[in-house]
Amino acid sequence: MTGDRLIEITHSDDPRIAEFRNIRDRDLVGRENRFIAEGTVVLRLLAEAHAAGGDFVAEKVLLLRNRAAGLEEIIAAFPPDVPVYVAEASVLDGIVGFHLHRGVLALGRRKAEPDIGAFLDRLPEQALVLAGCGISNHDNVGSMFRNAAAFGADAVLLDETCCDPLYRKALRVSVGSVLTVPYCRQLNDADLLTALAERGFAIWSLSPRGAVDIRAVPPADRMALVVGTEGAGLPQEILSAFGSLRIPQAPGLDSLNVATASGIALFAMASLIKRV
Amino acid sequence: MTGDRLIEITHSDDPRIAEFRNIRDRDLVGRENRFIAEGTVVLRLLAEAHAAGGDFVAEKVLLLRNRAAGLEEIIAAFPPDVPVYVAEASVLDGIVGFHLHRGVLALGRRKAEPDIGAFLDRLPEQALVLAGCGISNHDNVGSMFRNAAAFGADAVLLDETCCDPLYRKALRVSVGSVLTVPYCRQLNDADLLTALAERGFAIWSLSPRGAVDIRAVPPADRMALVVGTEGAGLPQEILSAFGSLRIPQAPGLDSLNVATASGIALFAMASLIKRV
């Protein structure tokens, strides 16, 4: 049954798979919100997101020929108008520009960036959100989404200086959580946090110099955990305008990396409000 | 003063800096325990480790010429018999084989892998250790050391299937913690954990299927947190032979990555025994 649906690609310059060409060197993000999904787990989440009629649609799938049989169920979850291309390893490597040993790719599109005001207005009465300011590292953005999903956060809010979470590596590191956790990427850091505070969120910035031990944060119906870049960290005006939290550590060391720190703090806050 | 000490390298094939040649494509580990240290923080920790007379010695330093002035204090911390080479950017890039924008390298050596029995016998009465089984990803091994340092763990124990933490990327991701947290990499997983159990350690393996919530682990004088690979995780015989812990998460998701999970669990255990 799946066999009928597979479309063979025999030349790497076939225009039907042009979006997958040399994917290491360029990113599609910014081209009408298109993105590359890699790997079986992300492919499955893209199929589910498409079927749910939410923010994401699948446009095409490209598989290593010998992977198709094992992915029959996921392929069947895509509607019939999503073409599923297959290619031999030599052709696929020629398309993407390197050896793609997992052999599972898809082209997706985010319908539109939501309006931030409307997005925040839709958050539930009891809400835990993760906000990132100036996170430009793709791995860190991806890990933040993975942690947000693991601990049941209601949304991820990124300021406009964060990198796009639909970048190939960020999406891969998130293990597809970018497709499942609602998010916005708008506004500068101060405006974003002010918009959250206006909606009743207790704002807690995470910093090695934070005033409150993460184990002593007071519970609240709406809580926002804010993380900044490694190195410089959050600007002082943000730390002093809102509450600040620290993860207690052995003295004299570099702080934890932002992925691990956000995981520890989200776990503490999710425990506090009984999300986990 | 530092100026007198700097030795100019003008050709990338100069034999005095041969160990730094094409460092991306090969690793020195295994060649008499030599390793490449990168970046200012790791360079400083290597100087401190050398001065302390412990497990590590510095053999030579190689800097981008224009970085030397800013590193005067760290350079002075190396004894006079450690040569400090400098090169212009074009020469340095020719040596290492890519554009090294940070421009700070050193060659170090670990004196010897300690005997595992003697190493474990030296652990303090009250001890928290992090053990890794089958961790082959360099980033994850590096993150484990960074977390162990942050939460005051007394040692990291790696089974013989883990990658060497002195690999260039693991050392870099650890932000030099591999040079500060005592460690061993010996034995298979079962023998390593048995050796810990024989010395009174409560053994807690971390797994999404763990029996005990991480927030309910009973305190003990000696505790070992055990983490396995992502994906397969720890073998079932290990999970059932010792205690197992889970980090509670939203249902139906992929588990946290091993770096984040080890950070969360170490923080919980370090809190329990008042290390932080």
C-alpha cells in the first residue's frame, strides 16, 4: 500500500526535491517559514501536527529507499496530497550534500507567527512558561523546547534576538518538541517580559547571581522562567526589574549550561505547581 | 615580561608544534594520554592543575599572537619549562586545519589512569559520585563533568565503553571540569557498580522507567548516580540489580537528554545531602 505512494527520485537535480539540496549549508527558515524535519521521531510529530490542523503543515517527504518499509505507519498518517519521495543512498547523499545515515527528511511549513498579544491572552489561568532572551545557539534553543515539553510547560516565548527554533539543528535537538509546544518569537526582552507581567505572570529570571534559591520560589498560578545567554547572561535591568532565581552550586565555577539550567529550574517549578 | 617567553612560529610545518596539526581530524587521546585544551578557561585550569602537581601536566601552549598580551597572568602561571608558542592567524589556521577564532590551545598530558580499587578506596566517608555506562557522545560526557563540578560531586566513574573525557570536544564542553573532578574510566558496567556497592554506595540508576521518584530518594552517606546512553538506556540487569530513579515528566514523550537528566538528578541528590 505504501509502495504505491512512493515516488522515485533518480537524479539529485530533480526539481521536485530542490528544497533538500545542500541542507547543511543553508537554512530554509525565513523562506515563508519553511523548515527541514529530520529523523523518524520528528517525522511522526510533523504528521501528527499536520493531521491536527494546527500551526504546521507537511509539504513533502524524502526518504532513503530502504527506510520506507519500516515507516509505513508514519507515511500513512500524511494525507495523500503530501508527496513521499524515495531515493537510493548515492542519490540522497548527492541531494543533501553529505552522508545522511538516518535517511529520513521532510519539508514542513509553519502557517504564520501568531500575534503575540492574542497568543498570551489564550494562555490558561494556571500556566508555566519558559522565556528565552538572546539565545542564539541552536542546540540551546532546541534543548529548551525539549525541557519545556518534558515538564509540561504551556508555551515557550522567545525574544526577537533568539534564533529561530525551526532551524534544522534546533528542531532536531528538540526531538520535535518545537512542533508540539506552542511558541512565539517576537518583541525585545523587556517588552516580552512586561507583556507577561501584565497578564499576571510572576517573572523569575535565572542567573548565577539570582536573589532567590530555586528551591524556595513561591508558588503562583502563572509563572514564567526566563533564561538568557551563557556568558553575558541576562541584562542587569531585567534581573532587577523582576524576580531572580539561582541554582545553588559549588563555588568558583562557571555556571551550568543554559540547557541544563533551564531543565533544573523548570523541573523545580513544575514540581511546585504539581505539573509533574 | 611575558614577551620574553613567547616563541614565534612562522611555518605551519614547524616540528615544535606538530601535535596541534589538523586537530579536528584526529585526537591525541591514546597517545600516552595526551590531549588538546582549548580556550582561556581550560588553559587556566590546566595551569592550575599543573601547578598543583596532581594528575595533569602541561607540555606546551600555542596562542594566536594577538591573544598573548591578554593572557599574561595565565601564561605566568605555567612553569618556565613549558614553552609558549605564538603564531599569526594565517599560520595558526594552517597548523590546526581550520579557522580557530579563539586562538588559545595547549597540549596536556594525564600522568596515568589511576588504579580503580585504590581510587575508590580514597573516596571520602560522605561521598556523591556520578557514574556513566556506555556514554559514547563527547558532548554528553563533557556535560556530565560540568554538572558534577557544579554540584560538588566527589568523582566521575566511567565504564570502559564510555568515550575518553579528554577528547577535545568533551574537554571543551566540560569547560575544563575534566581537569578538576577526579575520575576513572575502567571496568565493565556491572563490575564498576559492584565495586561501588561493595564500598557502601547506594546505587541509583536513572531511567524513565525508574522505580523511585527523584524527589523521594532516601539520603545516604555514600550515593552513586548512574546514567546510561540515550535511546537504549541502562541494561535491564543493572536497573533491577540496584535502585532505580526516575525524573517525573509529562507523559508520552522522549526522555530528557542525558546531560540535562544528570544535572537534574545530581542537583536533587546534592540538595539532599546538603552539598548545595
